[in-house]
Amino acid sequence: MGRYILRRLLQLIPVLIGTTFLIYFLVWSLPGDPFAGKCGDRPCPDAYINAMREKFNLNDSIFVQYGKYMLNVLQGNFGETFNGIQVGERIALAFPVTLKLAVVALVVEALIGLTAGILTGLRGRGFLDNLVLVSTLFLISLPTFVTGFVLQILLGLEWGIIKPTVQSGAPWSQLIVPGFVLGSLSMAYVTRLTRTAIAENKRADYVRTATAKGLTQRRIVGVHLLRNSAIPVITFLGTDLGALMGGAIITEGIFDIKGIGNLVYRAVLSKEGVMATGVITLLVLVYLLMNLIVDLLYAVLDPRIRYD
Amino acid sequence: MTDPASAAGGAAVTEHASDFVSAAEQASATSNKPRSLAQDAWYDLRRRPLFVIAGALILLILLMAAFPTLFTSVDPTYAELSRARQGPSADAWFGYDAQGADIYARTIHGARASVVVGVLATLLTVLIGGTMGVIAGYAGGWVDGLLSRIADVFFGLPFVLGAIVILTSFRAAGGNKPVAIVGIVVFSLAILSWPVTMRIMRSAAISAKQQDYVKAARALGAKPSRIILRHMLPNSAAPVLVYATIALGSFIGAEATLSFLGLGLRSPVVSWGVMISDSGTWIRVAPHLLLFPAGFLVITVLAFVMLGDAVREALDPKMR
């Protein structure tokens, strides 16, 4: 197990470097003058441009720039934008909001998805099964922004059940509907995964043995069946947390949530390279770390898997 | 029939063996010859309502994309501000948009750009991912390790964020020609999704490589190119095919999402995403601006996802 963790960590390093370099390269190779419009209507004075190029290492080759940047990031310093705003401070403000949103989405999709999946998986073919299958198909085909807009108009503006936009502090209660919107696609996948896993394991030998031993239905489903069917679902949920944070940008736009997606979207549009690289690098880190944790969880959940 | 790959291989063997039996035996063999996996799947598919509905919808959408003038004779770019945001009426079934252009005509004409983006992005994804996957699966060793790590790098990029960065980077370079606008969107969709195809192809290729017919081909002195093209590719194509069908639908949705953010397709190209993006500011007073293009979009994506689902179930004998 220790050797496996070590190997996984070593594998993580080239991927991390590759992804962050790709981001850095894409953001900083943006065509166009990064200082255009930074000094009002006049072109920027040469002294300012030279000072800025020196400050952001723009005169070095892209590899040296990247190296210097990553060294700073590893020390917890995300640098500052052209206007002198500390990127780290902005991220510290926005990150918890997005994390909250992603956690709400994850809880919503896990609750609804698991319930629907377990019910249909246990019952087998029938009306409920078809209903759930059709609704998952529908959820998969609905782009997030359509779900978001429709719910915002119906619940927020027409019926007045929720506030159409989320306040700056992003209290949990206001995040439920945006969380539902963000998690709706994954909810469909969780339902399908659970349903398939339960339907397959229902016929497994150990379930028959448990039934033959005379265990109650509750215990068979709760202890034997669910634990074995949970493995693929937990994998999915774990990797999904990273994906949800990266994909939150649209939900945040619709419900006006001041999160990380909002930050990075404005940064990319206004060519604030330091801000964009900082946020995306952080998101990539979260995503890769979640993948690692899920892989390690595997061993705990399923002792049949041996790593060596 | 536990494994589609071995099932198809078995069918191929019986075909060759039949060359050696006498004519009389061959005659009886052809009458109840076992169906190949593809025939089996087709036989199964025709009986699924899901497949029939999805197929009919897709044919209709393709027809709309190929010959929009069959459905409408109104020019989608002609606009009259005096009728801006009028609701649906007998003249214009879906009403008029914020510029006063006919939404029905725009929706019909918008199918082409959306479908073209979806199809091209899928082709590019399958081409890149499939090639890398087959090479990684066949070669194994350090080649596999290297290609898998490269795939991991691209897989680590969050989809929407990655697309935003790529699109803003290359947008300025492309200019304002419709071909360039569509090309950049297709490129960014494919570059972010090929790792999934690669992983599917790689695992299918690895399992195909261990089959007896590949060993036999190698023992007979077949070149690697022949083994890959003639033996491994046909037997590992099924899972990729299923993924590609579903991906096509999701690419159309992704194009709309990017256009909604103002980064995907843009005017003068007419697409559902562009229409949805335009509707954003008027959504409160004129929801029909959003409703109709979004409805068409959802139905199209749904049709492709349904098709992929039906094909998967037909190709996977375990589900029967």
C-alpha cells in the first residue's frame, strides 16, 4: 500500500507539471498586447511597459517564466495582477464560495441519485424504472444553462420561491437551487451507475448466501448489497467534486454567485494572465488530488483490490 | 457471447472454416448461419422503440441541416426592428427575436452549424483518441506510459475552463470568416475530449490484443499495421462507436454552452447556441427567444444520447 501511494504520487508530478504548463502557455501566449487599454486612451509609456515586462518575467523564455511562476505558487504566492491586486487574496475570497456550491451540488446529486438508483435497481423493470431512465436521459440532454435559466425564471421570478440571485455571502439556503442545477447532470450519471451496480450485484452469490442464512432484507441490502455497489458510485462522486468546481462557471454566471468561475471568466476576458493561471492551476490541483484520494479510497472500500 | 470482441472473432473463424466443408454441408450451413455481432445488434435494434424514435429524430435533424429551405423560405438573417420580440403568430410560428428576425427560420437554419460542429468535433476526437489509444494498447510498455500521461495532462483540464482559455487564445488569430469560427470551436472541443476516447480505445485494444486470433495472425507473420487495421480495430471499435454517438450529442450541447458564454460560435454564423446567447438579456420579457432554440437543442442532444444508449445495449450482450 505504501509503495502504491508513492508510485501514484510520482505519477502525479509529470501530469501536474504538464497540465499547469499547458495552462500557463495558453494564457500567456494570448495574441494581442497585454497592456492595451491599461493606461486609458493613450498607449502605455515605455517605462511602464518595461517595468511590467521585467516584473512579470515577460522577457524570459516561456519555460523560465513558467518555472519562476511555479516556484512562487509552491510557496503559496500566487503573484499580483497588473493593477497590483493580490491574486491570493481574491482566490481566498472566492474559493470557499465555489467549494460550498460544489459541496451542495454533490450532496444533492448523491441524495437524489442514490435514492433513485437504489429504488430502481432493487425493483427491476417496471413503471418506476422506465420513469427514472427517461428522466435521466432528459437530464443528460439538458445543458446546465437551460436548467439554470428555467429554474431561475420559474422559481425565482414567476413564483418567488427563491431569490433569483445569490447574496454576496452565499448562505447555504440560497445555494440549494444553484447546487441542484450544477449537479443535475451528474445526478443522472449517479442514478444510472447505482442502478446498474445494484442490479448486477443483486444476483451475486453472496447475496444469495445472505438470503439463505435467513438475514433480514434490511441487512442484506444495507450491509451486503450497498457496500459492494457503492464502490463505482463513490469513485464517480469523488472525481466529480473537482469537475463540479471547474464547471461551476455557468451556474455562477446565471445566479450571480461571486465564486471562482466568475473570477476566472473575467480574468480571461480582460487578459489578466496572472489571475487566470492562478485560479485554473488551483482547480487542476484540486481535481488531480481528488482523483488520487479516490484511488486510495478504493483500497479501503474494497479489500479485494491489492496494490503491488 | 460474454465478450463482443471474442464473439465477432468467433464468427470470422466459422466463415473461413466453411470453405473446407463439402458443398452440401455448406448449403445447410448458410440457411441457419449464426449471425455476426453487427447483424445481431441490428436485428435487436430494429425492435427497440428508443432506437426507432431516436433514429427518426436524427434523420429529421440531418435533413434540416442539409436542406433548411425545405422547411422554411424565410431568410434567417432578414430582420425588421419594428417587429422585435413579437410573440408566436400565424406569420412566424416561433415569433421574432430581439432584432426582429424570424425565430422559426433561424432555428431551422441554426441546425446546420450545430450539427456540423458536433459531427466534426466527434470525428476529430475519435481520430486523435482512437489512433493514440490503439497505438498505446498495441505497443504497451513505455509508449503506453508516455501516451497515457499525455492524455492525463489534457484530461486534467476542466472542460469549460479549458475551452474558454483555448477559445480566447485562438479567437483573435482566426478572423471573422465562418469557417474559421467553426474550426476553432471544433478544435477546442476535440482537444479537450480526446483522452476519453483514447482510454476507451486503449482498454479495448489491450483486451483484443490478448485474443487468440491476434496471436494467430502474429504467428503467421502479419505486420503490425495489418494486425492493428484488420484484426484489432474492427474488434475494438464497438465501445468507441457507442461513446462517439453520445459524445456527438454532448458536443452540440457544449457548443451551445460556449456560445452562451459568448465564446463559441458568433454572428454571422446562425446556430442554436448563438440564438440562446442572444436571448439572455431578454429572457424576462420574451421567454420564447430562449424556449424554441433551447427546445430544439435539447431534443437533438436527447436523440443522440438515446441512440447511443440503444446501441450500447444492443452491442453489450450482458444487458439482454
